[in-house]
Amino acid sequence: MRATPYDIFRKDLLGTPVWMETVQDLETASLRVMELAGRSPGEYFVFSQESQEIVSSTPPRVFALAI
């Protein structure tokens, strides 16, 4: 039995989802999101192709204003 793929997306500055890659399981997806966010901070989410739902996400970005 083959695992259902999970798509990893990153939201751009306008909040538009940008596809990053597809992985075969949720554990791998979670690890990749942490790796990607470590290299390029931002808001990421994992989309299940089977359920057609977001199954994991990073917290929304918070912007600090410089004074």
C-alpha cells in the first residue's frame, strides 16, 4: 500500500500559497517544514492530497515595527 502524498506550501508576502515540494508521509513533511523555515523564515503549511485539507501549519508571521 502506497502512502498518500503531502504537499508543502509557503505563503508569500501577500498570503498566496507557493508550492515547495511533495513528500510521502506526514512525519517527513513536518521535518521538511522545520528545515525550510530554519533556512527561510515564513509561514508554511502541509496539505494532504487524500483529505484535501491542511493538516499542519506553522504559526502566522508576526512583524515587529522598528521605532
